[in-house]
Amino acid sequence: MNRWMLSLSLLPLVPLLTLAQDCKLKFAVVYNDGKALQIGLTPEQKKMWDRDSVKKFKGLCLDDKNPNYFVLWSEGLDGAELAKVSLDHFNNLRSTGEVPGSGTSVKNFSMMSNTIHIRPSSQVRARADYFVLDASTSPYAVVRQGQGFQDVPQGGTNHPGQTAKTSDVASTISDPAAALENALKWLKKEKKL
């Protein structure tokens, strides 16, 4: 009888021991907002990790205390400088009705009072950049870099009095969960886990 009681009392520890034995590579996730580094997962990254870690990433363990690798990510916008001049022109025309550089204004200009549909530009792309850093080297070596993004299915709208930003015309949106997933897929393949 005591054997059964002991077996039953140890039963909750079996999953913990199994997970500890399956951990072949530890990683931490770090976000760089341009000012400070923040350790941890976003809610979307956590949802992806909770859903996929057992099936897709067996052997990988999230450990921000003693990782073998860091996945450093940040968000950015490619091609923003290409769209900036056009958007500055659009915003000036939208708010003042004046054609920049000409000194002339357009009277009864419908662009000032109508809602306008903004189409995405294939030249402007938002993305989450990731870098995989090897924590066994000093300084840490970048061993992989890539991106995570999703296509934008359609454009947005610009209402009277609003200004347009370069992110409004981006053809993709940043996806930190996809960036983390891409980094972990690479680690799993590279380390043959």
C-alpha cells in the first residue's frame, strides 16, 4: 500500500523530469526597441511557443537565466525613405490644398475633404528582424539573421485632417511571432534536434 501511495505522489513529477531530460538547447528572447533591451516573449510569441513547443521545437527550452543562444529581435520598415517624399507631398496637399513649391493653392480641392483609400506599396515593407546570437562566444557571435512578417491583405483609409505615415503604405506588417518561429526552426535544423 505504501508503494502505491509513493508512486501516486511522484506521478506529478514525471512530466517535469521528462521536460528536463528533453532540453538539449536553451534560448532566451530579447527585444531591442532602439533604447533598451527587454527580455521575454510578447503575448503573440508566448501563444506560438505554448502551442508549438512540444511538437515543432522538441529539445529547445526557453531559459532566460542560462541560455546557449539569444534570439534578439526588433521591428523596422524597409523602403520608408522612398515613400517619405511622396507622403510629405500628400500630407501638405491634404492639409493646405497647396501644391508644394508652386505657391499656388487648389480651391475646392476634393482631396482635402474626402476619405481616401491608401494602397500598399511593394517598395515599403514592415518586418521584425531577428538575430540568433551564440552565447558560448565572447562577445556573442551572430550566427543567423532573418525576418518575420505577414502580407497586408489590403490598404487603409485616410480621413480628412489625418496625415499619412510611411507605415500606412507598407505592403507587409511586422510579425514578431513569425520571426521567433523562423529563428527556432533554424536552430532546430542547425543543431539537428
